[in-house]
Amino acid sequence: MLDARRQNTDTLRTPDWFKTATRWTQLTFVEDDPEKYDPAFWVDVFKRTKSNAVCLSAGGYIAYYPSEVPYHYVSKYLDDKDIFGALVDAARKLDMHVMARVDPHAIHDDAAKAHPEWVMINADGTPRRHWAYPDVWVTNAYGDYNTVFMPEVVKEIVRKYDIDAVFANRWQGHGVDYSEDSARRFKDMFGHALPKKPDAEDPAWQAWLQWRRRVLTDMIAQWDDAVKAIRPHASFIPNMGGASLMEFDLSVIAKHCPFLVVDHQGRKGLELGWSAGRNGKRIRATFPDRPVVLITSIGPEEEYRWKDAVTSGEEMQLWINDGTAHGLYAWFTKFNGVVPDKRWVEPVADSFALQAAVEPVLESMQPTAEIAVIDPSTTLRHWAPEERHSAEKHDLGFYHALVEARLPFELVSDQVLTKENLDRFKLIILANASCLSDAQNEAIRAYVERGGSIVASYETSLRDEFGKKRSEFGLSDVLGAKFVSGPRGIVKNTYVALSGDHPINQGYEGAERIMGGTRLIHADATGNATTPFLYVPDFPDLPMEEVYPRKAPEGAGVIARETGKGGRTVYIPWNIGEIFWEVFAVDHGRLIANAVRWALGKTSRVTVEGPGVIDIALRENAGGIAVSLFNLTNPMMMKGPIRENYPLAAQTVSVEIPQGKSVAKAWLVVTDRAANFSVKDGRAQVEVPDIERLEVLHLTWN
């Protein structure tokens, strides 16, 4: 196991400090912690988990140090103590990196009375009480509270304490602020009154999203500049939530955020076990070379917010180490320094130990894959955050189908469709990139001209970046598809019929047709495109005696073509990703996998065969490749918490050997031993024995 002291020595208090901040403890204090919590317990946790970095509550809503900033509320239990400063000192004695947490989303009565402009205003003109604790007030994130008051708090913390960064939680605001100041600034910039509700079709709503984006990114720059003016090696690190970076100006992130933090702390409701890895892939989809830290809660993440409870140890380990498989740095968070339930300590220590075991191999490697799913930020940005999950169903369906098919892949944001980013991949997937600008379409078109392949579905490229519907697909020529009409739906009882003999419609022996979608687009195939599936014209689903087709199949249900440039394209003109996510029909998953494999045009560079469900991740450098195999095979894979872990049976991994190279060694990183391998037809084949939770196969080249 790695030793935090030895690992961090060379990077302490340097601009590269974050590169060795790979295992984080976060302690979020509550107000009475100064009187009740045991600091010795937490120092022991730092040691037991081999944490090499810590994030500690400092101030904002409540200060846990003796602040001198006017109206910065100090815990009434603090007295003459400084619990923040004491733990900073304790962590530094262990050679740990230190980040100060601030939370600016609420204020107390004295501040609200002295500065009513700091309080968020509701649509009816009333100041907004806190939804969970009405004794305090919700702050206006877009005005002086975050641009005048909080920078003074940040500067005080950075001046007084030996820290590497300031981390802000709940700093982005909570919807539209209807204050006179926000209304005036918004109208001056965009000419609209503030929108009354989220509505993707409302120009005022779209303008407000742009205004909010600009305000927040300016705030990142302001706070980071304030930090660096005092400690040049340090940074302001904003909590970026659990989504992609669509909320921010990427140039500001590029300049001010040396690493990225994703805050989706655990599973909620029906949610797949691979979600942790997806979060990391998604947030690095814009900056693939930057470290990503994954925050994990030790408690349940359900809507009822049992924030001081403990979930099962296996569930914690699932979340942390699925992130580990995808190269994400581990971070656990505990709310409340008092610990009435200590059942989380050992599972966190075990999962951090697993993270530490694979770090020496993964830290020098970069994520790699032949396939990329395009994260459709331009489309999703039109949706209110609370409604965005519905729009993401298309992408989630493709994601799960690829996991089931054991096809390794990465994510790339449609905000960075550069030649460099796209040409890393042989195939890109546009699950429903409905909104694409002319420039984005041209970047994809140029990628195909260079030999790239595409799988696309539903409304992809049918709208411009503002959501306005085009008369023709923006990628019509690329997809070999001419738009006729649609979309229409929801349509029930729909089918697509197999047409001809094509690799995309293989594996359905005994079937003439399979389930179709619920939202349909009528598109005609053009040029040399073929139609492996045809729509079955609608027929009733009741009365049962009427459930039979009236017409022969007609109209393209799938359009496939070879580009003549070395690539292939597949267009599915219905909501296959969305409906697969909702229904999980085997036939839909097979169709997605068939389309991807055919469009890829070759055997995947890495294949894994064997029983069970595995989340596969690839990383490589010039010296070799690491294949991470995370065991998702569990009866609670789709709904946590996991009760126990079920070891996975042996797997056969086949890896294409780079031209001019040979295999020097095959090593199983977690079990820490050599693996037997054979070479045939330019591929190395390795038998990986039972996998308890995670195994990493490291092949090095001669």
C-alpha cells in the first residue's frame, strides 16, 4: 500500500500538488462539532485510509475558525477554539494536501437584515427562506454576496491557513433570482425580462442560461485570482456537480481549474452500478488529460436525505472503486464530525487500499478507447437541470448497451469536437445529439472524411444550437438519410422488420421483426445506403383481435452505409437509446451492439469473454496498456445498496498487440502476480482468474 507521506513529499505546496492528491477525506462540520467531535478519531481515519489529501469545512454559511469578516457567521460553539485550523495543522504533519471547504448558499438573519441584496428573491418578489431550514435565508449567487462578500472570506482563509485550495459547495445558485439587480443586469445584457419558468422554447430562458453561465464562470476566475494573489500555488476549485461542464465557459475552466471534481455521491432510486465511472468519464469528456476526483458519500443518497446515516460497506466500495477502474481519484465525505455509526471506516479503508494498489500503474497512463459516445451538451443545455435526466435517457441507454456488450468506450463533449479529440477514436456515437451548430456538424463531417465512423439515432443534427428545427438533418449527407417528417409519438406497439442479410440484423434467428421505438422519424435512405431494418406500419394494440399488421414493412427503420473513406455510418431514426433505457429489451441492446460493431469495421482492440457483467476501462502509454475489469455482477446492480459482493468467474482477455511490438509481461495488478498469456494472430490472450471486485491486467510491450 502506498504511504501518503512518501508519495506527497515532492509535490507539497507546489503547483503540481493536486497530482498526488489521489485519496481524499472530506469532513463537513456541523455547528456543534467544536464542542462534541473528537479530532483524534479523524487523524486516525486519515492514517487508516491512507488518505493523502483532506477537504475540511472552513466557512461560508458557518465559520469554524475565528473569522474577522463582518457578517461571516461563526459557530456559536467555537468559543476560543479553531477546529478548522487544528485539523489543517494535523493533516500537514502527515504531509497531506489540504483544501478548505466553503458553502455560500445560505445566511443568517443579521446578514440578511444588513444586506437584503444578498438574499435570493422569489418570482413573487418575496425574499427566499431556506427550503429545509426556514430560520435562514437562501443567498443570491449572482450578485454581491458571491462577488464582494465571499471573496473576502476566501482571502481571509487563504491568508491565515496553510492550504492548497478553496473548494466551494452549493455556490452556483438555486434557480432564477428575481431581484431588481439580477433583472436589470440580465435585461441590459440580453434585452429580456427574467423567465418565469424553465422552458426550452422560451428565448428568455435560453438567454438566462447563457447569462448564468457567464456570471458563474466570471466568479470562478475572480475567486481563483484572489486565491493565487495570496498563495500562487493554490487554486479555487468549484464543485462542478454530477453533470458535464456545460454550465461553464471552458476557457475559464482551462485556465483556472487544474483538476475537476464530480459530485454525484452515490446511487439514488433505480440507478446502475456503472454510474460512478460514467460521472468521471463525462466530466473529463472536455479535458481528457486532467485528473478527476469522484466524491462518494458514506450514507444513502436518496431524496429523503439521511445525511448522518451509513449505507452498506459494499455499496461504498462499489461507488469508489468503479471510479477507480476509470482512473478517478477517490474521495469520501462524512457530514458531522461526531460518529455514532463507525461501520463506514473499514469499507472506505479497503476501497482506498484498492485505489492505492492500482495507482502506480494507472497514474502514468491516459484513458483510451476506439469508441466515444458524444456527450450532447449543446442539446442538454436547453433543459432545466431538474428535467435534464429525461433528455439523458438516450445516452444512458447507449451507455448500458455498450457495457453489456463489453465494448470499451470514452465520452467526448460536443463542446470540443476538434480534430485532435475526434481522431483519438475510430467510431463516435451520437445517441441523440439533437442540437448541433453548423460548425459542430462540419467537424463531424470532416471526421468522417478522414475515415471515421458514426452511429447516430433519433433527432441527431435535426436542430441548430439554439433548438430551432432544421428542414433537413445537418448531417444528412454523412448519415445517408433524408428527413421526411417527424418526430411523432409516443406510438405504442411498434415494430421494425429484418430486411435482407446484413451484420446489423444478425442474432435474431427465428424472428422476422423485433420491437421498435416509441418516438419515430420518417427518413429515406440516400445514395449507397442500405436498410437492414424497415418500419412495420402502425397497427392497433387493442382489441386483441385487431393486433396484426395491415401492410408490408416499408420505410427505413435503420440506415447503414459505407462512406468510401474507410469508415461506416449507421442511423437509427427512432429513440432506441431512450426506449432501451426504459425497457431494457434484449433485442434493442443487441441492435445497438450490432450497429457499433459493424460501424467499427474490425474486431475490437480489446475483447473480454466470460460470464457476468463487467465495466471495462482502458488506459495506456507508450510502454503498455492497462485493462481494468470491474465486477458489476450483483442482484443489486440496478438498485442499491449492495448487500454483498459476488466474485466473478474467470475471464478471457484478448488484446491487439501494436504493430512492431511484442508482449514483455502480463501482470495482474490487484492480485500482484504474473499472468499466463499466449499470442496468436497478432493478439495476446490472457486468462484472468476470479475477480472479487476489481482486477487490472497490465500488458507491457517490448
